[in-house]
Amino acid sequence: MSKSNTWESDLLLLVFNNTTASLIGDATGIVGSTVAGSIYVSLHTADPGETGDQTTNETAYTNYVRVGKARSGAGWTISATAPTQAANAAAVTFAQCGASGATITYVGAGTDSSSTGKLLYSGALTSSLIVSTNITPSFAIGALVFTED
């Protein structure tokens, strides 16, 4: 069975924009957080898989840290069409690589700025990203897309 397009959109809006999903449970629905917080984008050298967390296959290039984007329309754009998608609404720029690099093949979206954290979504990049000394990984607006379908 599959989710309806409306529910897919509601779910992405709740997770990425902190927007209440109406008509679920009581009259208020599934309410967004009092403090929206951020979704933290992570880079991975291999598929973190469905059982992984934010540290599973996470890169460790010199100076790497996850990048937080607000759980709002300023951080994420949600499409209303099938497939329903959340895409970065602003550029996502990571720290410049120092002495040791890595090859990035996956990107993730999770709950923590560091440590284990809950990996909410992950996906393969369209092509590998080789990060070496003085390279600053950056993704243009709309380049990171997480899909519900």
C-alpha cells in the first residue's frame, strides 16, 4: 500500500517546515514543535541504509561538520506534486576540507548537529563528490531532494 499524495505532502511539511498536519487525532492534528529547530544535513561515503543513524558511513574529512537548515520555508521547499519532495531552499555549504579528504556518495537529513542522531532521510548523489584539500562542498538551491513516494 502507498501513502496518498496529500499525506506525503503533509508529512514532509511537518518534518521539514514544522507545519501542523491537520485531521489526524484531535481537532488540532499532529502539531508542529513549539520551537522548530533545524534539520541537519550530513555527508556519507556509502549508503547509511534504513537501519543507520547520522554517523553511519558519515564522512570524516578534516574540518567536516553537519550543516543545519531551519525547519521552515526558509530552509526547505516542499512540492505538492507526485513525487512529493523536500528540497533545500537555500544553498547548503559545508566546511572547507583540510588535510584529509573523502569521496561523498550519499547525503542525509537528521536531527542532531553532532553524534548519533536520528537519520530521517538519505539518498544517493547523482554523481560522487570528491572532497580533497581546500575543496568546499556546496549544494545549490534545490540540489538536495528528499522524496516521499
